Amino acid sequence: MTAAPDHPLAEAVKPLVDAMGAELLRVGDALPEDVVLAWEGEDVIAVRLPRLSASLDHILAAMERTHGMPLAELDRRTKQSVVRTLEARGAFTVRHGVETVAAALGVSRFTVYNYLNRA
């Protein structure tokens, strides 16, 4: 993090920023596409959002940590649940999202589509 880590706003948003795979920055390092956050009317921190494809990889890695094993080793019912969760989070709006998820789950694209149709 290149922002002021001792500021209460930085401390408050850090878990969310980490969960999204984003990056905290000093306001002076912000680009026009970054999100600048203010505290009591003063700009104090900026957030650089990840690219969508990087977000999907981050979400898949977080799901593996949650399940305590590679997603490909999960049983069918749990894989279906993972697909439903990913759909709710917009994973399949990302270009090649189905292919990326299928590879992570160790199944075919056809299987991912079947899981989506079951929901």
C-alpha cells in the first residue's frame, strides 16, 4: 500500500480493497480512473480497481482458500454451488469467464453451462 496506512479510512477500507484485489494509493498517485475517497471533506486515499480478468482470478483464489483445497478437487454439488456464487458475482460477464472457471473447476465449458442452467 502506498497510502497513509495510519488513517482511519485506510484501515476501514483495507479488508474490502484486499477482497476485491484492488490497491490503496496516495491521492497524489491517483490516475483519472482511480476512485478517490474523502474523509470529512478531505481527499485522503485513492483506490485502484483491478482489471476484471484479474478480479476473476482473485475471486477464484479466494474461493480455493475458503474451501481449503483446489476447486478442481471439490465434489459436484460444491462445484455447482461455486458456479452459482460466481454467477451472482458477475464472473461470467468477463470475457472468457466460462473458460477460466471451467479450467479452475477441472470441468468442461459444457459442464459449467449445465451448472448455470440448473440454477
